[in-house]
Amino acid sequence: MGDLPAAASDRLRLAELQVRARERRCDALLALRRPEAAVPDLQHLVAEHPLRERLWARLVTALYAADRQAEALDACRRCAALLRDELGIDPGPELRDLEQAVLRQDPRLLERLPRPVLPAAPAPAPSSSVDALVGRRAEMDQVRAIAEQVTGGRSAVVVVEGEAGIGKTRLAEAVADGARLLGWPVAWSRCADDAGAPALWPWTQVLEQLGQPELDPAPATPGDDADAARFRLFQDLRARLTAAASRPVLVVLDDLQGADTTSVALLGLLARHLPRAPVLLVVTARTVGEQLPEAVADCLGRLAREPTAAFLRLRGLDAEAVGALLAAQLGSPGDRALAVAVHDRTAGNPFFVVELSRWMVGAHDLHLDDVPVPPSVGEVLRTRLARLPEGTREVLELAAVAGREVSLDLLEAAGTPAEDALAAMDSALAVGLVVEGGRPWRWRFTHALVQEVLAGDLPAMRRARLHARIGEALERRLAGTTDDGLVERLTHHFVAALPVVGPGPALLYLSAAARAARARLAHGEAAAHGRQALALLDPEAPDAARTRHDLLTALGNDLLRSGQLTEARGVVAEAIGLARQLGDRECLAESAAVWGSVTLWNWRPHGVVDADMVGVLEDLLAERDGYDDPTTARLLGTLGVELAFGPDDRGVRAAERAVEMARRIGATRSCSAARSTTSASPCGGARVPPSCGWPPPTRRWRSPAGGCRGGPSSWPTCTGPRSGCTWATRPGSRPTTTPPGGWRSR
């Protein structure tokens, strides 16, 4: 292996094992009453490792047992002098007691000879983690029963919820191991690995592991119907899962609280319309101790109402299970009092128990007689971190800021020499704070809480500087990749580095991340990026008003497409007001035309016509008389919907002009928007061109006071008096009441 960095730690480990083996051989010789044979080896050991008091104690004991008392006393004094000269310390209690025993010729000294006890043959290892799981028999029995139903050809969902560290992932791993033993294909997806994960990442991992092509949403355009496109995406996912389920399949979505809203929305649809195939979907979610994202909370609420979904709320282990877990971690049966004490301090949280047992092993105090048990996992982790060699914590802090998993090249690009990074990670690996990642030269924190403690303990300014270092290192990768995930990570780091680098980089990457989210039909994420960009914009910056207007207009579009109409109304109104202040007619047209995009909703309350907005639209259209362009078509469409509750047919005429213009200029997306707005205009003779290359919009309804609105050309339209209309429809259904004037087709 030569001088490879990985070989260094292996050489150290093997050298230590050799020393331990030689020491055990000497112990065996002493136990066999052959001290004279042990003395030469012990003399070589203390020469090679002169600061190890345990080896000196073995040599003194061997010399005394070999009737070489003077040499034994000399060895005690040589060790004491060496420790004082080299380290400035006195020998420990064991050597001091040995010296007094040699001087007194204490006969009990020979009782110190080792009496090795041959260990019993170890019990056979369990066949899988299902057998090794502690304290979760009832939950596993419930999952097994559900799995038997899935084997019979039906689908099911199991949601495992609870606080951090309670064992959700551990239970899911046991379920996955059991499924593999039965020959099931297993796909495991982690949703909360990094803040910069792109939309649909959980489902991308699942499909890749099942041998299915990844989801490929069509590129989004301003005229797209986002809801219809998202439903097509769901149908695609459902079809791919069905294709993979020629036999029972297990899909695990771990840490749902970290998933993007689009992936969560697809999960909600999938749970309601599970494929008729043997698919078992296991979802873990941290529902205790933190505020869930709104999309996740809504999805879990919907799942709770589905008959095919089962919820498992994990609680803390009882004292007996804690004792069993401690015995497994410590390698020997523990006493009942210790198990009760640990259970009292940890409330049975398995992660807390495991971390505490590691701390106990490191402290060489399996009973904690003098050392108090830390009251929380944070204290346990901080104690372990404090024992790391100098310089190690600084590297781990940089890694924690970078994310759950970090690579050597990223640490090096962020300013940490490779030798320092390797030494730090070897130390962290040795104490169990990190494990080796999925690829060479990568490391992953054993638990998210380790990363959170490291990052959370940093002073705010130091944390911002570390984020800036990581962001600048990642920025150098942009030239060679088109990965949306990299843009998301850059956004995350430069927003956190705001006090150090200023708002410029954060605004740049927030805009790029919003564009990437729109391309994936993730308009909710795009809107979140837009809000954050507006919050960071410096009002004193050059051209700040124009930048704010552009951000507001883009945010209004995203809010409209994600169905957040109330907020969209306020945002678009602010954009229009800002455009008026700027005196920029093109800006005013762009913001006023937002509502000309495809939408299923009329944003005005029933019966309301905003005369001021109508005046703005008519003024802008008068200026653009003779223009044939998408913006003008959207303005006409917006005017059509603004006049939906008007006393005349001006809205209908505006919508018809919008459709005609869109068809004339060949703008399919503008044509679909215009048709959508036409369907929101009052009925009574408006004819929509029967085909413009776009699916028909959803049927709309109006109350009796406002008349009726019909759908596309082949749908029936109400021709009766407005005062008597009481019917309404939903997509794909017939009217509930025949209108007084009968039906006619367009």
C-alpha cells in the first residue's frame, strides 16, 4: 500500500495490536510460572515504549518473581526518573504500590501475577439486523403483518415517526434487511442529506436503485399548467414503480421532513392512488421536537386518512431494553442499577443510550461511579469532541458546515491541507464520530446530531466565514458541471455567509436556484428562493428598485403556479406599484401581465371589478396597439379575467383577441393562457377556437348573480338567464342541475 494515507492508520493499528499481543504472551508466561522467560521480552517492550507504565509494572513483577529483587527496585526507580524528566509527572498508583511492595518483600506481590481466563466461545452472530433490533418487537410484528398483505399483491404505506434518535432509521433498516432475506428488491432514499439537494432527489434515488429511468419533467414555460404537468409527473412515477414490482418491492423514504415539496406532493398522490402492485412504502419522519414544513405536515395528515397507511409512533425504550442495548454495546452484561440510571437520564432514546455507552467505554468507567452521566446527547457529543487531538475539531467544524457528507477534495479546496484533513478524519473515525462515505476519500457524520452540535456551537461570524470558504470552493466547480444540486448548495452557503461576502453572491445563486426549480416544475421552491432574495436585497444598492420589481414579478408568477393566490395578489400589486413609481411602462406591462398566465382561479372576489386595474390594462394596451407579442396577448387575457364580472362583454372580446393574437404569432403558451382566461369570462356567446395545440382548461363555475362560464368548444354551455343559474361542475363531471335555458354546444 506504500505511502497511501489510508495505510498510515492501518500501520498504527497493526503496530498497536503487535504490542498488545507481545504483552499478552508475557502475561501467559508469568501465569505458567516462567517469569525468567518473560523478562527479556518485557525489557525489549519498555525500551521501545518507555512511557507506558503498564509495561514497566509487568517488568517489575516479572523480575521480582524471578528472584531479581534489586533489579525490580531499580526498574521502578528508572521508570519514575524517566517520567519526571520527560513529562514532569510522578508515577501512577500502580507503580508506587509496586515499589513499596518490593521494599517490604510483600508476599502478596506474587498474587499480582496474571491469571488469564480463556474467553468462552462467542455466540453466533445474528443472521440480520432484524434479530439484533432491541425493544421493537411489537413494531416489527406489525410491519411483518403488513408485508404479508403486500406479498398477496396489495400496496401499503408505513409511516415511522418520532423524535430525533428514537430509532426510526434503525427500524427501517431492520425492515429492509428482512425484505432482502425474503428476496425483495429494496430501494432506500435519504431525503435530508444536504440543504442543496435538488427537487425530486428522493424519487431519483429510488428509481435508480430499482433499475428504472429517472423522472424527466418537460422543461417549464410561462404558459404551462403546473398542476397538470405535476400530475403527469406523478403518473410517470406510478408507472415506473409498477414496472419494477414484478415481485414484492420495498421503498424506503428516510427523513421525509427534509424532502422538497414536489417530492412530498408526489408521495401524497402516490399514497392516495397506490399502484395495483406489491409495493411496500416505508416513510420515516422526525415529527417530535421540531417544526415540520407545511407540505410535510399536510402530506402526513392526508396519509393518516388513507386506509392503506399505518402509523408507528416510536417511544423510548423501557429499562429492560436499555439494559439489553447497553450489554450489546459494552460487550458484557450490565447491572440493573446502571440500566435504570441510564434510562432515567436518556428517557430510553436509543441514540442517546448508544452514544452514552461509547462515552463510558472511552472513559474506562463502565459504572460511572464518580463521573455524572451527561443529561443530553449534546453533552455526550461535546465531551467526545473535547477529547480529539488538537486541530481535529477545526476540520470537523468545516466539514459540519459543508454538510452531512464531505469529501477530501472539498476540504482541501476550502483551505485545509490534505495532511491535516486526513489526520483529523482518521481521529474522528477512530472515535466513531464519522464513518467512511459511499465513495473513496469521503466521510459521513454518524448522525445528523453530531453535525448539528459542531455547527451550532460555532460563533456566528466564524460560521459565516466557514460557509464563505465552502461556497468559494464549490464555486470553482461550476465550470465543469450543470448539476442543479450544486447551485442549491451554493445558494445555501452564500446566504449563510452574508455577513462576510455581502448579498451579491447570495442574490445571484438564489435567482439561479429559482430558475432550476421552475425547470423541475417545483414552483413552491422557486417562490421560496424569490422571497429570500427579496429579503436580502439592499434598498440602497444601484438599480435596487428595478431589481426588486423583477424579483416581485417572478415571485408572483411562481405563487400563481403553485396556487398561493392570496400572497400572489399582494406581490403582483406591489410590483405594479413599483413599476408606476419607476415610470417604466415595460416593467408595468410585465407585472400587469402576470395574471395572463394559465390559472384555474379567478383572483378577484365574486362580483368585484377593479376599475383602477382595468384602466391600467386598457392604457397599456392602447400604447401597444398594433403590437403582436406574448406580453400583449397576456395583457389581453388579464383584461378578460379582470372584466369577468363586468356589466358588458368587453372581457369576452379581450379574451377572444388574446386567443387570436396568440394563434397569429404562433405562441402556443400564450394561446393556452388566453384560452384559460377566456374560460373565466362571462358566457353568452363567446366562442373559443376549438384547437390551439393545448389541452382544454378545467371547467369553471359562477354563482347565479354572475351567470355561467363554459369550457372548450365541445362542452355544453349555459344559455339561460343569469339570474337562474344554479349549476356547477368539476373536471370530468356533468352539471348537477340542468340550467333553465337548456344546453347548446359551441
